[in-house]
Amino acid sequence: MTHYDFLAKLEETTSLLPGPTGLQPLPDMLVRLSRAPVASIAAIRGRATGVGSELALACDMRFASSEKAILSQFEVGAGIVPGGGPMARLPRLIGRGRALGRWVGNPHCIVRQAGDQRDEAVRRCRQFAARLRDRA
């Protein structure tokens, strides 16, 4: 996944074949996750930056700690577009204006809307996942 592997030799990462969607490996995995026929749930207890943020945004649902959850994309601070799709996914979730304010105004988005305490976010996430599983 060339997106975040800064230590690998360039030829090792650029030679990775596209996935089933035709995209490079990381965006391919995120697109397939977002289109999966099952619900995907992320529990965010701390900093989810770069690929971690992109993975959380690709999930169908996110449970986040209001105490410590932070979503960020380091690429924004460097003036480049993140490769995993967060610039398209976040506006769909919270609206264009709010997403633009998050990315431009503060590249380290502190998640305050969730209202859960750190361990409470994970507990609620697991309870919700169990309810979904029991309905299947």
C-alpha cells in the first residue's frame, strides 16, 4: 500500500497490482469495505490518522470517544490530497461545509459529536454489533 509506506523501496510499492475495483491496493480495500454486504463498524478510542482515519470513514458506522478521539489526515497539512478517499467520504457524512472547515481549519479533527467516554464508545460499539449479529 504505497499510500503510507515511506520506508519501502519505491519500485516495491509502485509495482503492486490494482485490486478488483481497478484501484490501487489501499483505495481498493476501502471501496470494497464501504460496499460490503455486511455492516462495518469502527470504534475510535484515540488518534486515527492517515490510513486509520480513512478506514474509519469507510466503515458504515463509527463509535468514537468524546474524550480522546481524533481523526486527522497529515497530507492536508502538507497541501496534498489523501489517497484513501477521506476528502470524499467526510462531506457525505457531515456535509460539505462542516467537512471543509474540519480539513482546512483544523487538520486534526477532534471528535466531539459522539458524546461517549473512552471505554463507553467501545462498549456501545460492541453492543450495537451484537444486536446486528443477533438479527442476522
